[in-house]
Amino acid sequence: MIDIALLGFGNIGGGTAEVITENRELIEKQLGTALNIKYILDLRDFPESPFGHLVVHRYDVILNDPDVKIVVEMMGGSHPAYEYTKAALLAGKSVVSSNKECVANFGAELLAIAAEKGCRYLFEASVGGGIPVIRPMMVDLAPVHIKSVSAILNGTTNYILTKMANEGLAFADVLADAQKKGYAEANPAADVEGLDAARKIVILAALASGVILNADEISREGITKITDTDMKTAESFGYTIKLIGRFEKAEDGKILCMVSPRFVSKANPLYTVSDVFNGILVDSDMLGEVMFYGKGAGKLPTAGAVVSDILDAASPHRVSTMQWRLANADDIADVESYSCGRVFSFEGNEGDLDEIKRIFNPTSCLVENGKISIITDAMTERSVADALSICSLKLISKFRTL
């Protein structure tokens, strides 16, 4: 029998206990032994829960129990999750985490400790909820060089943008609807301002490159300024708007990570990723593009990913081999030189097209209701700034394309 402890008994913690209980026979068949939840650490008591008798309020009970081989951290936030995880790894206990913030902020250090102590630090559920993407990138894509990752990583923002696109609604109205349905938090800032997606894309970038960036310092733009008019413009061009986390590794080895809303064309597989679903498009040198798709959140999908990691951690003769290092200035590509297609909307009419064409050389133009919208070939951030500085028309909005 393998004893484990759950840290946190919220939505994911409760789902994890449910999956382990409901699929007990299947899990035991795979492991060759029983998986036993010995402790649940939480500030609260759960007298009505069938797991209520397992609740403890002091972490040292778990830390000092030699029978507990795996600690499952589902607390959220950096503290005390980081301190508890570090202590468990130093004690030689493997740790499974669903906590993207802790992985993004401290993953390099925690992986190094796990390697030193011969245990595991696993975090499949930290990106994409129940979508298997961490392990495939670690194992199945290990022999190839990953060139880029483009991803819809936040179900809340994808739901909002899908509703705006399909129903012509304003951002504020759809956000209120998402909050009512439980898709968005009362304070949705981490979602709608792109921080949640930023934490996830730096984790994916670290898997691809071995170098982890600071999620707070990458280029990041959320969806709060997107209007129903922007959505209509995208539709007119045959595009839709998605919040995209993007990783690229340049030929010189430097890394670029960013989060921003983009016009996504119908030719791109991410175009059809709607509602609360996530999609992760990985491009590698030998395999080309691979798409990972599914529910990016939810109690049971995320819990399933957690239990998958528990089974991995419980497998004999496995130790941590993956290592990350913290990025330094020489690792990070210059965002100003980043090049991609652009979309601009200006106040103007047919008579202003000559100026627009001369400055931007657009591939597509749309003139309606006192507005000129254009799509361009690839432009760098520097060339965008230069072009806008000499354009006499008032800029309404600008987007990158994918």
C-alpha cells in the first residue's frame, strides 16, 4: 500500500479524493498495490464528508510520517505551497502539484531538490487542466527541438471571447455572465489581464527550452480592451480573436514569451477552440505541429491529471531527470524585434487609403462606418512604432495575428 497526503481539500482536492475512491480497482491494477489517502491538510473541517476523518491541521504530522511517500499540493498561490513542497522534497517525499503559480515561480529550485533527493516533482495539472501536455512534452517530444508553442491557456477568457464573437455582446456583459456561471472569479484580474496564461506559457517554454522566465516580466496584454466592434472586424476578415500564449525559440537560442489577444485565422487549428476549452499547438523540427485539446479546468478533469501524476510518482525506479535554470538577460529575446502579422483599425474613409497603403502595404483592407481596418504581413514591434509615428490617422485598435 502507498500512503499519500493531500494538501488542500477544495474543488481539485475533493475531485482527487473522488477519482482515487471511484477508480480504486483500476488504480490498484495499474500500481500492483493500493493507493491510500492517509491525511488531508486543510484549515477547515469537513464533518459531512466521507473523508472528514482524514483531516489534519498541522503540516508536520504529514512531514514527519515516514509512511507518506507522496504529497499532493493543491493549495494554490505561492505561500505556503512553496514552503510545504520544498520541505517534502527535502524529506525525500515526491510531490505532485496542480499549482501553476508555485511551479512558475519556484519550479527550477524544486526540480533541482527533487533530483538531489531522488524523488519526483510532477505538475501535469498545472497547465491545461485535464489535457495531457506536460508529460508528452517531457517524454514523447524529448527527441525533437520544439520551435514554438501557441496556446489558448485560460478557459475563462476563451469563454468570454467566444460569447462576444458569437453573440455580439460587450466584454462587461459577458464577464458578468461568466461570473454568474462560475467560470470567472469575483476578482477576475488574473484571468482577463493575462497573468494566468503567462504563468502557464512560461512553464511550457521551460519544458521546451530548459529555461524558465519570470511570468511577471514577460510581455503581457489581457482582453479587457477588446470590443464587440473588434470582434466584427475579425469576422469580416475571416478571423476570430483569442488570447494566445506564445513561446518561440530563435535560431540564436534566445527565448521569447508573450501573452496577447490575436486575430486567429480559420486555417489555424486554434480557431475552432471555443468556450471553456483549451488548445495547445506545439511546433517541432521533426514532427511539425501537434495539437493538444480539451477542458482546461474543472474538478474531475484536473483531478484526473493529478491522479495520473500520483501514479507516475508511485512507479518504482523513477527519479527526476528534468532540470530548469532561471533565465538571465542573455537568454531573453528582444521583444522589439519580434515579427508577426498585424491588424490595425483607424478612423478614416476611402480618401485615406492611399496614405494607409503607402505606409503599411496591407494585404487586406476594409472600409466601413468611418473606419479603415487592415491586415499586414509580418512587422516587428519597432517597425510598427515607426509606421504609426508617421501615420496621420487616429489609431483605434491594433492586434497581432496568428
